[in-house]
Amino acid sequence: MREFTARFATDEEIRAWDSHVTANPTGGNLLQSEAFAEVKKDHGWTPRYVVYEATDGSQPSYNLALEKGVPGLGKIWYMIKGPDIESIDDMPGIVAANKKFVAGAAKGVFAIKYEPEILASDYAGGLLARCGLVKSFEIQPNDSTAVLDTTPDEKALLKSLHSRGRNAVRRATREGCEVERVELTEDNMRAMYALMDTVGQGHAKVTLRSYEYYREFWTNFAERGQGRLYFTYEDGQPSVGAYVIAYGSKGTYKDGGSKPRRKQYGDSHLLQWHAILDLKNEFEIEQYDFCGTPPSDQLKNKEHHYYGLGLFKTSFTKTVVDYVGVWDQPLNKAKYAVWANIGEKVQRQLWVRRTGQPFY
């Protein structure tokens, strides 16, 4: 198990943040990006740019930590989709480095929430617990998710899809369904938001943030050439929408929505297929994350709130991965006890009441 040191990134490193993050051991994550940091800055969080350096001199890991002050307790860090490490065996070194870090340059942090994209296993869970970390609740929707390997050529890639997805793509193509990449105009973004809201009324129980949040999110990634919006149409109006992002070698189906009771079969499948091919051809992505399914052992559970979304996403790929989820590092045990027992619940309720938005 390797040892690490932790420090804040320099101004020069922050200016080249995305190039550093996408060079991380697992290729980074869009929620560690410069664009996302700018979004969260306007919604109650202070971005902290943290660098972990292994004492063996290997490639540093660049990670975004979101900081929020908690009255009476200090500061909490949420290392969203991080740290980016080579294996779960690096976590003891990261935990030890952060303990020293908050005793010095990062003084005042009473707890850190980790969310590494490390596959769940009994070994991983046991190691994290032995590090003194405490398992917490899931925050992001893709702690379990469907991932498509996009490295094969187009013909082989289509053949690799699950038969349900492949047949839907072919039928929609035969029947003349058209997919259009559209500009991020105010009208198009509002149409997209309306389509997302129809999903929220169904079994998926999707809780939408405000339109202003999504507008800022979509615009930030689009301005950096990383995000794009696609529609299919019915009766002249958008009927299916998807916002997708290319970040490093990874593509992500970030946001989606559709009109219920549509006439065209396979339109949502064809839209995804077009988006995947565009990201593959233009950015050479190596994988595409469909961003959220039930856990792999609950895919057939019709009561799971992601059951319907899981059916759609696994019609493209049978590969569903489960990550270790969120684990807390109590840096001040007394303050963390207050946070865990009542403070977090109260802060989340107050934040929602004051802003109408989720705390995280």
C-alpha cells in the first residue's frame, strides 16, 4: 500500500485543471471537471483543488473537493467521484494524507465524504472500514450504472448491443426517425427541461433541480466543447431529448427526458446511438456511461425506482457495475458524531427550505 502527500493545486495547475484530471489513473470524471466546479461555486459550495502525490513518484492524482461550511462544526468536504486512484489499496494512504492535510493547510475540515469509482467488493468494503471510514448514503445516481465499451468499430459496436437495443435502433432507422443535434438556445433548453419533468412524474421518481441550475450546467460544459444536446421530434415538437458529455476518454448520458405515449418505436434508442457514435468519432471515447441503473443484483426488481430506466439502459449493454459508494472520514470524531446523528439531516432540510435545491 503506497503512501501519499496532499496539497492544494497551484494556480497554474488549476488553469489546466481538465488536462490534469483526465490524466488521472482512471481517466477522471466529469463531476471533477472545471465546468462542474464553476456550477457548484454558484450553488453553495467552494471548490478546493487537491493534489495527491505518491511517495514513489508516480503520476499525481488531481481531485475536486467541494467545501461547505456547517455552523458550529466547521467545514465538510465532498470529494465527488473521487479520489481517483489506481486501486482500493491506495485508500489507506489517501486517508492518512488527508489526516495530516487538515491538521495544516486544510485546517477546519471536520469530515470528508469520499465517492471513488472503485468496484464494490467485500474486500473493498472491509478495507475502507479498516481505514476508519464510515459507510454513508448514496448521493449520485450512478453508484450502479450501465457502461458500454465503445472501442470496437461501428459495425462491431452495433453488434455488441443487447438484441433489444440493436433491433430498436434498426427499426427506428428503417422507419425514418430523425435525430438532430441542436444548439443550446433558451427555447431548446426549456424544451429539454420540460421533457425531463415528464420522466420525474413516473416510477423513476427523478427529482429535478431548478431550470436555472440545468441551464448553467449545460452551458458550462457546452462552452468548453464537452457537452451537447440532441432531440428527436414528433408533430414538430421535441419528443425525446438527451444531454451528453465527453470528458477525456469517457462519454456520459447526463440528462434525458421524453414525451409519454410516443408514436415512433425506438426513437430514444436511435438518439442514444447517434450520440454515442458522435462522441466516439469526434472525441475517441472508450466507454459510455448511461448514468444510473439499479444495482446489478436488483435489475429484475420491478419495485426499484430505477427499474424502468435500467431496462432501457441495459438494452444497450449487459455490463452493469457497482461502485463502493460514499464513505465518510471523521476527522473530528465529536463534531462528526453531531453531524451524523442530527446535523446533516438538519442542514439538508434547511438548505432545501431556503433554496429549493438538494444540499449536495
